Amino acid sequence: ADGKRLASVGIDDNHTIVLWDWKKGEKLSAVRGSKDKIFVVKINPYMPDKLITVGIKHMKFWRRAGGGLIGRKGCIGALGRTDTMMCAVYGWTEEMAFSGTSTGDVCIWRDVFLIKTVKAHDGPVFSMHALEKGFVTGGKDGVVALWDDTFERCLKTYAIKRAALAPGSKGLLLEDNPSIRAISLGHGHILVGTKNGEILEVDKSGPITLLVQGHMEGEVWGLATHPHLPICATVSDDKTLRIWDLSPSHCMLAVRKLKKGGRCCCFSPDGKALAVGLNDGSFLIVNADTLEDLVSFQHRKDVISEIRFSPGAGKYLAVASCDNFVDIYNVMSSKRVGICKGASSYITHMDWDIRGKLLQVNTGAKEQLFFEAPRGKKQTIPSLEVEKIGWASWTSVLGSCCEGIWPIIGEVTDVTASCLTSDSKVLATGDDFGFVKLFRYPAKGKFGKFKRYVAHSTHVTNVRWTYDDSLLVTVGGADTSLMLWTYEMEGHRDSRQCDSEESDLDSEEDGGYDSDVTRENEINYTIKALSTNIRPMFGIKPHLQQKEPTLDER
């Protein structure tokens, strides 16, 4: 394989297969794939004009012809019907191909003909990789199997289990025998990716090391940092609540499965309890060490979008939901003592004042509202007074104090999260463009100067400073990842390489990324005719020249 071509399968109705010259960005060939889903496309390493696709009841061999591709279905003969194929690889010669089925078999193909099937796994074979001498397969049964080069013998199997984890592993397996979705090889090790968001390294001699893990399906929105330890909690649509170590080991310390996905969580001021808001309108308070239930409630039917303990003794718990209400509970008596009404849209952010007597609420309709606690009576507070109030936390994206964080293009709602350092000097924000930004606080006036950092591949859903402001923790929505950023005070900054494009304060005066978009939109592309000649002209223009009379005219 020369690495010059790239094959892709579209998500359109026909699952169009396209062969690209990726360096030039040119389409070489395109063809309709199949009405049903196609899971894998592989280019033949020996003949780059040939490829295979596998999918639901689909196994096809393609060869390039001009600007199109000619496909032939795999011939099964008397060996049975076409199964749903989950994965495929090419073998040791150009005409050999191997595919894994949804029933646990490996099919061996020569040219387009099925010559043999071998039982490899219990349940679907999700991934397969060809070695120099042999193959490695992974299945839903949580087993990685090593085979000889003809699939005659299974040389070794590795079961992905908690008991098999090597001492240097970072974190915990969510369950034994997780479904294996991806396999790759390198440096004598097998890299394995599981359905539960874990990447493991399997040494051929046996030990299994967990390298990295994260949340799984859905999005991650819930994030809370501990009030006096370097740990944080996250909760996600994948129905898990996880505790992470933020000290150098960066591993998952604890995990618990929930009955529903969740979008918010918060530690109590003493760090002993953890409140979690779930997507069905219920919430629970768990022991922060063991993650066992202490108490749970359900007064709402819509997603719980934000949850906050009052400062100090943590006497009250404010629970905001997407059906426009904030409920206030007395933690000790476990009773609802107040309801904040009057928001015209779902609640996005919520903060207590230092005394625990006032709640600040942001809504999806860009309202900044204030409620007296614990009864929930609505208050009207002028913006000058808001600045004088001491807030226990600041995660609001509205109000005159943070007008400077709003982007030039788009809405205030594009800024999904903010968090203020404990000395009230630096406001961190996360937005729908995937940027993490730092602003000086208060960020008054439009389009404040900022420093911008890039790591998330999609929208940033939440940002939180740790208790001592030494780290900023951010979570991404669709990339389900948790990122850690070290915060270095001005004047103490090392000149080491960092992963982000750190923008200088001065060069950002015009707003950075957002302003490029503005500038582009404002450019007027009408062509201006040149008012001066490009080059000097000599003589008389043809239509002004004195014409010689023709013979007839004479």
C-alpha cells in the first residue's frame, strides 16, 4: 500500500463509496454502495484499484474502472446465506480476504469465493487485524484471539478482565469482558479499544495494561471539582458517574452505573456528599467516597440541568430543571422548601451568594434572574448592585460583568459554560466552537481580550477550576473527553511547548477567530474597474484613427 488513496463510505441513503486522492483532494471514483449500512471499507494493500466493503448482509468486492467502481457480491455457494459482516481485512496475498460475521464466524475468501468459515467468538466478531504471520480478532465476548496465518489454529486468547490488569494500569475496568470494538498493533503489543471507552495494551506474553479511559456514548455535561482535594466528578448520558484523580496519575478512581443518564453534579461544601441530576427529572445524593445512595427525589419530568449546594454548611440544595423551575430542598430534613418560578425558558446556570440567601439563575432565553432562598421569591436587583454582591461561585454567562465574553458572531448561548477563579480575577469559558478561553474579570464592555486554547474536537460543555485554581478541568460534549489544563500565574510562566494556540492579548484586539469571520462577511467583492491604465499607451486608438478611403469611395 502506498498510502496515496483514501476510501470513504457516506452516511447518505445509498452509502456512497468514494475513492480519493487525498493529497490533491480529488475524487477518483464514486459508486452507490448499498441501501443497508456498510460498516467497513478496506483497500487492497497489493492492488490499490481493488477494495472490499462489508455491512448488513453485505460482502462486496470492488475494482476501479474509470470514474466508477464495479462491484461483485461475494459468492457463498453451498456454504449458506450471506451473514451480516462486522469487519474485514486483506490477507497475505492479493486475492485472499477475511471477514468477521455477526454470529462469531470468520469467513475466508479467495477472490470473490467463500472457501471456508471458522468459529472464532461467541457473538459478533467486531474487529480483526492482519499480522505478518497470522491474525488477531476481537469480539463482543471480550476476548482477543491470536490466530495462525490460515485460521487453522487459535494460538492464544486473552480475556479482558479486571483480574488480568497489570499493576501499572491507569484506572478501572467498567466491567469484565467488555465488547471489543477496535484492534491495532504496534511494537509487539496489541492495542484494544472497548465499547466502554477504554484503551488497553495487551502484551503477547499475557499482562494487560489499561492506558486511558473515558465516557462512552452520548454527551458529557456534568462536571464538579472537589472543595479541597485534587479530584473531580463527571456524569454523562452514558449512565455512569465517575470520580477522577487530577494529580499526576490522572486515572479514574471510582465509577458507578446509574438508572438514567445525567447532565449535572455538585460536591457538598465539606466534600462528603455528591448530588447528581438525572435526565428523567430525578436527582440523587450519594456518598462521595463510596458512591452509595444517601437519598433520591423526583419532582420533575424534564432533564435536571444544574444542581448546587448552598455555601457554608450546605444546608440547602438548589435543583434546576429544563421545565423552567428551580426547586430548593432542605438537605437535613430531605424536604422541598421552595420553588423558584418565573423563568420563561430552561435553566442553564445557577450560583449562590456567599450568605446562601440568594440564587442567581441564567435561562435559555438569555434571562438573568434572582431568587431569594429558601422560599424562592423572585427578586429584582439592578446590575450595579449585582456587582457588589459576594458570590460563592460564578458560572453565569450573562450580566454586565461578563459582557466581554460574548462572541462577535453568534449568540450569548454559544458560550456554554464559565467559571471564575477564587480570587475573582480570571474567568474561564467554554463555547460551541470548541474553544476554551480565559478573560480578565470583570469582562465589561463588548468583545473583551482573551487567550484562546484548543483541545476539544466539538463543543465544550463545562469548565471548572480546582479548589486551589491550579488546574482548569473542561469536558467536551460529543468527544466525551475530560481535559486538564495547568494554570500558570502571569510572571511565573514557563516557556515550554503547549498544545494550544495561545493568542497574545494584543493580537486579539480584533477578536481573534470570531473577527476573521466578521471580516470575511463584511468584504465587498464587487469588481472595481481600474481607473488608471495598467501600462502606457502609444498611438491613436483604432476607432479614432483617420480611415483611408477605399478604392470604391475614391
